[in-house]
Amino acid sequence: MVHQSCSYLKLKGRTYYFSRRVPKRLQKHFKTDRVEVCLHTQLVSAAARQAQVLACELEEHWYILKRREIKQHLAKVFGDGQFSLGGHVETKAVGQRVTAALETYLSLKSAGRPKTFEAGSRRAVAYLLEVASDKPIDAYVRADANAFREHLKARGLSADTISRNLTSIRAILNFVCKEQGLQPNPAFSGVYLGEPTAKQKRYVPTPDELRSLQSHCRKADDQLRWLMALISDTGLRLSEALGLCAADVTLETQHPHIRIEPKPWRRLKTHDSERVVPLVGEALWAVQRALDNTDNDYLFPSYCSPHKLKANSASAALNKWLKVHISQKVVVHSLRHAMRDRLRAVECPADLIDQIGGWSRLGIGEGYGSGYKIDHLHLWLLKTTKPYGGLLHQTTMNIA
């Protein structure tokens, strides 16, 4: 049973569709005389908002088609050069085709970036070419972006993944347009992806799971478990820990620590990721074991070399191990979330937590001064290694 609910909305069963007839003048550009799109919602308010956006996008596309017909007519009169239309000068598309633009973009932007950067850019362009031709970068229109979105939805990709692919295409087009002195192409900007949904929070290991994890690391006593133990009591990102070398470690001091800084084989996520992190608890044991057993300058030589960081391989191996020995819900990055909670539990100041974890610090004032000293960081991290649970709050430490 199909019911017409309001302008451009059609109800099929319990799901709303956007439905609008194509003007007769433009039907030659379409395979059917009606545009119909499933809105994937049963809420009339959400459907109405989506319909309004789609209607505006269609009006824009139809306007472009009408202008194109006028331009083609004028081209026959004035030739293929420039001509005035609507008070400004119209020209033929002159930018590189998107496949050539991709190579230009990668040649200038991929230096020092992980392989995933190039792979993601190439994948996005490949998706685009499945629904649109290899056009000049200044010839793509909103209809191409919408077709790109619908194609990725049909492939079953999530809204976040579709957004990343749109971002990649937009970055390629706008970067190369700027390089060639062209105006940015807005076709892939602000593409509607539906109503935002609540993101599922990452699972945080319980104190018992953390104890079990660290106990298993001690028993296994191998390179991957040293890596896991290091992350568990520092909250490092996996790539930050994997990329460590002997020169980054200082043990012969009152406060043993590691230095996280950019490397040729490992970039840092943000400017605030560059920091000093104290070594306490299992992290200190792990670094000592790694240094004692490496045969070169790298703490984890099986996964790190001067030219490559095998973060994906390490992540896959560790996550598989965690599911077997700890919990199906725990992954490597869960330990970073757990460290933030452990620091909160001991009432560590928020800006000090950000400094330990390398999280971006908001506000102008946060950028003033040189931050907390190593002894302050060490004291607060040491508190997180006290017996997990109720004992976390039994000691109060006043830090000036």
C-alpha cells in the first residue's frame, strides 16, 4: 500500500521515500520520468528534512542542466570559446581529469604519510569512477556527488566510511584546483548523509580484565606481550609504542620515561602527541625486557624498521590474542580508554591527563608554558598502578 504523505514524500509500507517528477524539458537526461529515493526512515519529521535537502539538490542539478543546454546553444552561435551568460564569463572545463589529479595529489601530499593514505585516496577515486566518468576536476557537479553517495550506500558502507570517501574526493579536487589556479569545486561539499546516529562507545576493560591481561603478558613474556604491557600502563597509541627505539628510552634516572616524537617511520597524530611519558608498573618491566632482547635499535624490531611500521599486523595479532585470553569486547585501543578512566579515578587534573595521553588540548591558555614536569606526571601515573578498584581513592596526593 502506497500513501502520499506530503510534498515529495511517499510512504511505502512504513518507510518514507522521496519522489519527484522530472520536468519534461529535462527528462531526456534521465532514464525515468521520476526521481525516487528511499529515505530509510519511518519518522515523518526526519523524512521531511531529508526531502527538503534532496529537493534543493535536484533544483540545483536541474538548474545546471538548463544552463548547460543554454551554453550549448550559445556555443553554436559564438563558438567554443568564452561567452557571457548571466552576467559572468563561462568557460569550458580545463582542469586535469580526476585520475591525473589523483597522481598529482599523491605526488605532493603522500610523502611521509602511511600507506593507508594513498590506499584510501585511490579507493575513493575508484568508487567515484564506478558511477561517473573520468572528468576534469572542475566538471564534476552535485549530481555526481549524490550518485557517489548512493552508490556507497548500496555497497553497504556506513555513514562514517562514506564521509571519509567524500572527504578524500573533496581534498583531491580542491587541492589540485588550487595548484592549477582554478576555483575550488564545491560539488562534494556538504553532501547529506542522513540523520546522525549515536556512536557506540568503545568498551573499557574492567579492573579484573586489566589484571588478567597484565598477568598473561608476564607469563607469555614475548615481544607482543611487552608491547601490550607497555600500552596498558601508559595509554600510548599502538603506533606510538611500536615506533620506539632505544634512543627514546631513559631508564637511568629517578623517573624512567620514554619520549614520543615524530620518526621517519612513524608520524604522530597531532602536535600534542609529542611528549614525555613516565614508565611505571608493567610499562617499566616491558621496556626493560624489550631493550634486553632487541638485536638492533628498535624496541619491537619484528614490527618496526627504518622504512616501515607494521601497525596493522601487530593490531590484528594483539586483538586476536585479546579475544581469546581476555574478552571478545576488548581491543588494543580499549587500553587507551581505560588509562583515561584510571587517571580520572585518581582525580588527576584534566590538563595533566591530556599531557600524559597526548590528547589535543583546547583553549588558548593550555598552550602557555611548558606543561607539567616529569616528576608530576610520574606521581599521577604511579597512582593508577595501585590495586584497581576501591583502593584507587584511598590516597590523596596534593600537587602544586
